[in-house]
Amino acid sequence: MLLFRLAKLNNEPAKHYACAVTELDKGVQYTKTWQQGEAHLNRPRTYANLCESLRALQDMERGSKADQLTQRLLDTSQRFLEAEPGDPSAVYYNASARYTQLRPALLQSPTPPDLCPHLNELIGALNTAMPRASGTDYQQNITRLQSDISGAKHTVAGCN
């Protein structure tokens, strides 16, 4: 957690986010019991910090390295969703990674015919997560991502 906090403070963010990813991923993999006596290890927060570290690294990279981080974020957020179904942060990171993978298709001419259903699916997932996100740190993130995806839909002919 310390490496994640250092990265969030802009203290050598690339280095500390990369280390945080490694350490948080190990923590998720090796922790079998998240409630140990009175100690609650907070699996959702650990997963969210791991996903945020991956997302931040993804934003710092370009090309194939960014693509690899997007795929890793997608895979991690999918495991997060399986472990914590409906958690708004899990839904947000999963939708964010999926949208990032769809964005190049928005620039294709003509746009792929299956793009609109994928965008609608993402908006549906975010809409479903919004009630649980209300009042949390993820409410604003989900709202922003919904807006981005809705704007993208308007660029796709016939996508309502």
C-alpha cells in the first residue's frame, strides 16, 4: 500500500505504480482468507488499488505497452468482478478497460457493425453500478465514463 500511496503523491509515479502493481497483485494472489480474526484485509480496496495502479501506468504508456496494460487491467478487473460481483469500482475499471479497447474502432471507417451493442453494454453495466456508487469515490468516475461513452455513441451512425 505504501508504494501505491507514494505513486498517488506523484513521487516517481511510474516506478511506484509498477512496484504497487507487483505487490498488490501478489497480495491478491496469495491471500486466501480476507477476514482473519478481527483483521479485515479489505479485498475490494486491494483490488481497486491494483486496478488504479494499472490504469495509471496505462495512461503513462503508448503503443503496445499501453495495450498490454489495458489487457492486464481488463483481466484483473474481471477477476475483481468475479470476487466482488457488482462492486462499483470493479464495474468502473472493467468498463474503462473495455472502452479503451473499443476506442480505435471509433476511428475506423466505416465503424464495425458490432460497436454499438458493445457501447450500449458498457453503458448498461455502468447504469447498473451507479446506485451502489452513489456517495463513493467512484460516482464521479462512473459518471465521467458514461458521458465519454455516450459521446462516442453519437459518432457511430445509427447507434442509439
